[in-house]
Amino acid sequence: MALLNAKTLRDVRKCVEKYCANYAGGVCILHESPCDYYGKYGHSVSCDYFEQAVLPNEPLLQKAYEEAHGIINAEKEAVKYNVGKCAKCGEAFIKRSNRAKYCGACHAVKQREHNRNYMRKKRSS
């Protein structure tokens, strides 16, 4: 985890004072201790409540905060993988090849069905 620069830390503290429901006079009500961002190591800590509930209210601050802390957006991460939609059940799954049409569970069912039909045809001829 990287350190927040002085400007970002100052903006985070303002945001905590203004929007955080758990902040009361320098104390975090949730943890019953001093707020993480006001301590000696405030530039290098993170608070889950702040990141999930408060930070989304400030998009520019959120971007700077996430860059400093190395937080990866799940949507950006999903782009790295070839995500497909199963043709049978509609579930999203990570495609291991461009030809993949089914998720793991549906693929096994389809494979058995295909093998069954193949053997029927082979036995009848």
C-alpha cells in the first residue's frame, strides 16, 4: 500500500469530517478508537467503511485515493479476462478460449449429451 500525498490526505480528512457517519470529534464510533486518518500513520491506512460508503460521494478524491492505495476496480479487472455469457444458463464465466460457449457446469452436461447422441448414432449404423 502506497502513501497518500499531503493534498489527498487533507481532502480525505475533510471528507471524513463532512460525510462519515462514524466520525465524531476525532473518534471512530465503529471501532471506538481515534479515526485512522487522524493518527500518526493516517497517510498509509485505509478504512473499509470510508472506502465503501463515504468515498463514492467524491469521484475525484476517490480516483486519487484508489491510485495511491493501488485499489483495482473490479470492472477494469474484468476487462483483462475474456468474460462470456453461458448459452445455456446465462451465467457470466471466464472464457478459456474464444470458442467457449458454456460455463463449466453446463459444459459437462452438454458434453455428456453430445457423447450420448454420438454413441446412439454410431450403434445404429
